[in-house]
Amino acid sequence: MPPTPISPRRAGARLLALAAACALSACANAPNIDRQFGASLRAAVAQQTLDPRAANDRRPVNGLDAQAAAAAYENYQRSYSSQDQQQQSGFTIGSGLK
């Protein structure tokens, strides 16, 4: 007995089902890849944190007194106002300027 021919409509439906199965199988690995997303950033932030519980500590921070902080701030502001100490741009490399 010869095989019965498949109608073009049925062949198209099978082809569409096969294409949909292939397309959906491409999404199967996505959660495994995204599981580590951002891990390097979280690790870098954790390595730069000195004391994670510092926000809960209400004691004053040891550091500069008010007079030393004000003097440091004034020196910082004056360093940008002097005209004789302007730095040249680093983008003059190869332009012939010294």
C-alpha cells in the first residue's frame, strides 16, 4: 500500500511547529547565563566597603577638627584660582607644543 500524501496545509503546520520548537529551545539557557549577572560589581563594592555596619553606628567619626578641615578646603579652593600654576592639557601630545 502506497503512503498517503501529506496535504500542503498539514506540512506547513508541521514546519511551523518545528520552527516554534527550535525558537523556544534557544531560550532554555538564558536563566543559567543571567544568574551571574552583576556578580563582579557586587564583589567590587563589597571589597571597597570598610565597615558594612557603619550606618548603624552613631558615634562621631574620627578625623579632622573643624579648623583643619576649613584650612584644607581653603587650600583646595586657592589651588584652582592661581593663574600661574595652570596645567597644560594632556591632549597636546604630538601637536608640537611643549
